[in-house]
Amino acid sequence: MAINDLPILSALRTKMQWHQERQRVLAENVSNANTPNFRPSDLVEPKFDNKGTDIGRAMGSLAMLRTSATHIGVSGGLQSFRGDGGRSGFLTKPAGNSVNLEDQMLKVSANQMDYAAATSLYSRSLGLLKTAIGKR
């Protein structure tokens, strides 16, 4: 089996390619922030569901847990955290444009950090494999 055929390296390569394409899409959103009737777009994150591993099961929602009877309990609402801050959509400007620059720039910076993490994992994984086979 070639090193490039390892599932973890293949998944990391797919993730890095997705981040590169997402950066292009987000940059297009920012560059068209003043274009009339422009609608921002985003990419759907690839799913890495492996039924035989804990990765797919561990990526569910995070349920709140009460570890002591003295802790304040959850009153009403959902029993899990939401990642979107409760926002359901964006306001549309009078020109018909719905690009929110602050949200787009937050997505750009998060995308950049996630890409850096994926590249670091990829390079370290390759380094470990090279060490294991004695090529280092």
C-alpha cells in the first residue's frame, strides 16, 4: 500500500482541498460585498463518517451535563449548544445584497486556522510515517 493511499492522509488532503476552495468562495463573497443583488455562498463541509470508528460518533452535538446537584440546571430551551449563535439568516441591504462582511471575515479567519491545523496534521503524519519506515 502506498503512503498516499492511507485513509487518514486521504481525508486530510480532501479537507485541505475543501479549505482552499472555501477560501476562494469566501473571498468572492467579500469582493462582491457592494454588488447589487449578490447572494453570498458557502461550501458544505465534507463528511468523514466511518462506521467502524469513533470519529463519526464523536462529531454529534454536545449535550450539557450537570455534574453536581449544586449546579444550576438548564431551564427551558434546548439541552445542547448551538454553534451558530441563534442566527438564522442575514438582513438584505436595499440594493438586494445580503453579504455581512463581519460574518464573512470570521469565516475566512476560521477557515484559515482550520487549514493550518490540517496541514500541520498532514505534515506531522508524514513525518511519523517516515520515522517509522526509517527514511528520516
